[in-house]
Amino acid sequence: MPCREACPQKAFAETIYIREDHGIEALPGRGGVYSRVRCDQQMTVDNAAAEMIAIEGQGEPAKRVRFCRACELACPAGSL
């Protein structure tokens, strides 16, 4: 799955959630392989790399964060 392989933090690398433990069928990453902690680590990196930009009509600049989205952009499901 290219979307899972695209993650720079390897947030889909291992099974974290098990159906029997949580009593639900719909697990994060479908099979229980999504690590929100690892994804949050990338968002922290992205937030630290944010830039301040001028916004028309506002007196003060605002922070623009370019979040990773590597998994979302690599996933073929969204291109159908």
C-alpha cells in the first residue's frame, strides 16, 4: 500500500490495536496499524518548520504550516 509506505514517521509500520482488545471491527488504519503518536511527531516537525506570511487585510502575519499529508497524497483510493 503506497499510502502506508509514504509515511516519514512509519506510523503504519506495526500493529498497535487488536480487535479483541478493543471490541470493535473498525480499527485505526483498518487493521490496527495506525500510530497517532508517530503521526503527531511529524506534525510537531511540520509545525516547527512553519513560516510566517502576510495575509491581505490583516495587520499581523500569520503562521503557515505545511503538514506532511504524505500518506493522503500517496493513497490511490483518492484518485479514483
